[in-house]
Amino acid sequence: MNNDSLENLLANNRAWVDETNVRDPHFFQTLAQQQTPDYLWIGCSDSRVPANEIVGLLPGEIFVHRNVANVVVHSDLNCLSVLQYAVEVLQVKHVIVCGHYGCGGVRAALEGGELGLIDNWLRHIKDVYEKHEDELREIADTQARVDRLCELNVVEQVLNVCHTTIVQNAWKRNQPLAVHGWIYGLDDGLVRELNFRIAGREEISRIYRVAR
């Protein structure tokens, strides 16, 4: 990116600030004083999936964590720190794991080529692939197979969120908190629910439940 492109970004920012101030002269002062979102969004790093925009929320209304293929790993201190802050400090009421159809990370996990360092990250998606290999093998169309693994990956990551001590301790405190699985269509801009929602420890396997 050359300097002219960077200047365009800065100019865009100034134009956005001006437009926002016209709509609401107190917007930035109010935003600077507090952050009270009801939602934590765990999504893919893909630049085509901007959390705020696709659900029509303003800055300050959704807390966001993004990584390649929206994966929740129990050794990932970045993701866990975001989750803990969102649940314990911001007191969000909903955690949304949102994948997207045609995800490059999911496709790479399916195809199995060597890409470098990211191959180690994609092992987590390969775990999902292995778990559902029989179902996926029955899908002849390559794109349909990728999209189904995108859905299965979201479901698996919802479970991973719910298996954390962070979420289970919130439920133990009777804190209202639900974890949802969604998926976004790049070709039509629509978010779809996967009808997978967990709102209490009774809804997960007893093996993963933290002792009371």
C-alpha cells in the first residue's frame, strides 16, 4: 500500500467523523465514557465479514474477537482473555460465534496442502473434519462440502466456548448468558442461525462440566 492509499484512509476517517458528528454531536464523547455491549462476536479475520456492519450496530455496541476461521482454542490466551473480559467485566448477555461460507481457512483444512505456520492453526479445523469425515465424504460437490464444514466448525467452536471455565462460572453465578452459532453468506450478505444455542451447563456433556 502506497502513501496515497494511506492518506485516503485518513481522509475517509475525517469524513466519517464529520458525518457522525452531524448525526449526533455527542456521539464520541458518550462513546469515550463507557463501553456497554450486550454481545461478544467471535468471527473470522476475513476482511469481508465486518461484525458491526453486517448486523447494523454502531461502535460500542458489540465486542469483537476475530481469528482465522473463528476458532476457539483452550490454549489461546488472546481469545480467552477477550472472552473473560466480555463475560466478567462487560457482562455481555450473548456470545455469537459466526463463521462464513466459503471460508479460506476451512477450505485449506479440507484440501490439506502445506501453507506454512498457519497449518498448525488449521489443525483445529482438521479435528472437526476428522470428527465428521463420514458425513463430509458423502457430499460430492466440493463447495457444498466446504460450506458444510464451515457450519460444523461453528457448532464445534460454540461447544468450545461453553466448555470454558469462564462461561461455566458465569452460569454458576446465574449470570444470563447464551452462546449462539451463526453463519454468514458472502454471496448474499445474510446471516443465518444454525439453530444451535446453549444457555446453561445442563445443555453440555457432563464430562465438560466444571464441578459445582
